[in-house]
Amino acid sequence: MKFSELNVKESLKSALAKEGITETTEVQEKTIPLALSGKDLIVRSKTGSGKTFAFLLPLLCKLSEQRVPQALVLTPTRELAQQIFKDVQMLDSYTRSVLLYGGVSIGPQAERIAQGAQIIIGTPGRILDHLSRRTLSLKTVRFVVLDEADKMLDMGFIEDVDKIVGQTQSARQTMLFSATMPSEIIRLSDKYMRNAEQLMLSKDEIVVDKINQKCFGVAKDEKLATLMKVLNSAAVSRAIVFCNTKRWAESLSKILFRRGIRSLVIHSDLSQNQRTKMMELFKSGKSRILIATDVASRGLHIDHVSHVINYDLPRNPKDYVHRIGRTGRAGESGEAINIVTPADEPLLRNIEREIQQYLTIEQTAGFTVPAARQTAVAGDEVSKAWDQLD
């Protein structure tokens, strides 16, 4: 479906057209009409599916001209909040929005709220901070969006979300977006939603189907050599390399530099200004390699990432989906490469259970594929193989 066929403001359609965006994604096509009708929504959607426009376009159509907080968008990370804020600015420069997150001075944020913000976009901790200081009131909020609700659960924000949503109008429209739908999220939606419409996209829609996933089985002392071989491949035009710790992310960047490969690093110990600068440099193409911890695995809109490389497999299998979702965006193909040591094989098994896919390991001399993997085939045999390995 084309955006021109949707019942949204012409100014919003024009703004999208200027960016070359004319066709809706599935989540946009299904969500926008329901959101415009005023329904509460629970939407399960894959990373990179275009869900930001799915809730922003209806919000921007329904706001009044009053200079008071009318819509609240809660996100788990500063980076995601920043991206949503930029999308609002691109779509509608006249609507007053304010960006609230920690790590920066609270004073200027309070000033912008006082100047008449209509959309509040931010992370739970900083929004609670403003509420406690009484620099922000949510009594006039009629629209609430919980974006990446499962990540907020994983990061321990659900109690904060509960407190925040409880300060908005009871007669509000609430929309919840999540890549997965654990029971805690369902309980939260039961508490704050009325007759919510559920849009549960299929499992195949959650795991990005345009991503070619590869696993290289290597000995532990061969991980770095394998990474170098991958990064030096002509096919790797822009890559994100994921590590599990901040210390190793920094160390790996220094090692690559000594070997002639420049890279950028992003993790939670960097200041917000540093993190923003790193992302801008990567997006602008000043460096083709970004080394990241899971702080960068969700919600970031980075075009033309050809490869995601899991130098370390994620400990939480749900994070795998969000990591690899940084490539294969907006209809493009992409490649995810997993560097797997013998000690990582149980982590890989958990990932396979999460994505309901069997991933073949390309074996090297330093890695012996377990017998169950060697005999496993598609379908029920995969589940049997997992059971044998357990």
C-alpha cells in the first residue's frame, strides 16, 4: 500500500515523499488505520519493520494545537528516543516535541517543557526525575506509546513504566510495541488497555528473513583471525561488530587499529555526547566499522549496514534478534556472521530455540560439531537434535 492511500495529513505524506518514502511496510499498513480510529493496540513486530512511523503518523494527525503534553512515547534507550525525536522533526517541524533522557543537564529539558511541549519522548528514568521535580505533568496526556516494551522489561524499567503511565489520563489511547510478548508485558497491557486490538505478526516476521545467517566454528584463539578475515572481505561495506563487554569493545578497537583497520566504539560508559558523535560518524560513512555492546542493538536506524558480526554471541538469545536486525533493513538484504567457539555452542542452541531456525556451523580444524548437529535436518529433527544436546 502507498502512504498516499492512507487517511493521514497531506503535509505528512509530503514529508515522507521528500525522503523517498512512498510504500508502507506491513506493520504500518495494519497499524495506522486502527490507531487513527482510536483503538488501544498491542503490536508484535520485528526490529527494523518501520513501527516508528506506524505510531508517529497517527499521533501527529490527532494532536490539538494546545501547547501542553498530549502524547508520551517511552523508550528503553537514549539512542532510540533520539531517533524518534528526529523522525518527528522530519515529519512535522511545527509540532513541539521534547527529548528527555539522562546523562545530560536536566535544566534545559525543563525549559523546553515549560515552553509548551506537545509530545514527550524519553526514557523512564529521566521522565520520573522530571515528575518528581514537578517540571513535568502528564495529566493532559491522551496518547501513550510504549516502544520496545520487552527491552524495557529486560532492563528493569517496568515498575517505572507503571508509575509513569499511572499519571496520565485514564481515558487515553495506549499503543504497545514489542518484538516479543512475554507474560509480564501482557499483564501490563491488561492493566492499562481497554479492549486492545492485537496485531501479532508471525514468527517469520520477527526474525528478519532477508538476513543470511552464517556461523563460523573456530577455536577460541582463532576468533580474532576469523574476524580480520571477515572485515577484510570486499563484501563488507559497513559492519557492526558486537561484543558482550565494554572493556573488550575498547580493546578490540585498539587491536584493529594496530592492524590497519579504523573503527568506532559505542557502549554505555561513553557520555551521551560521545555516543551521539560516534553514531553520526558511522552513519556519515567516516568509518565503516562500529564496535558495539548491546546498547546499540535496538532502535537505531542505520542505512546500508551490510554485515552484523557477533564476535561474542549474546548471553540473552532475545538480543540476537535485535543485533542482527541492524542489517537487512528497509527491504535490503544483509548478512549476520556468528563467530562460535566450542564453549559458545549452548548459547547458539538457545538462539536457535528463540528464532526457531537451525543454523549450520561452518566447521574449522579447531571446532568439532556435536554429532546431533551433524545429523540434524529441518523440521522436527532440529528439535530432536536440541533435546539430544541437552
